[in-house]
Amino acid sequence: MNARTVANAKGMRTLVIGGTEFIGRATVSALLDVGAEVTLVNRGITPNPFGCSVRHVRCDRRQAEALSSVLEEGWDAVLDFVAFE
């Protein structure tokens, strides 16, 4: 994240699909550091490393209906870090 992105992230409602490992995990940490509101969506196979600092939704992105209900909440940004299919 560059300085401009970080400055604009405070209070941003951000949906992160994946986000528990590698680049996604680092991105969620950076978003939390600047005060973004983060909702993390994953299948629940990898534990949520952020505890109550994020809203955690268990959902498989291949289940279109379940994912659609989360997407419809309205977000400032949606980041997808899932590296399969």
C-alpha cells in the first residue's frame, strides 16, 4: 500500500476474501493499522488470525448465493486473495 492509499483507508469498509495467509494477511494487518473496518471471508480451514479485530464470515466463494449475500452489503473496497479456482 502506498501513502495515498493508506491515508484514504481510514474508516473504509473493506471486504477481504481469503486474507489469512501470505499477501492477504499482510494487507489485512496494514488495513487494520490505519483504521479500516475489515470483514474477512474464508472457508474456515485456516483460522482467523485477527480475532475480534475483524468481522469473520465463513463462506466458500464457490457458493454463489452465500457469497452474493456478503457482497450485497455494500463495500468501499473488495479484495480477493484466494489463489485457487
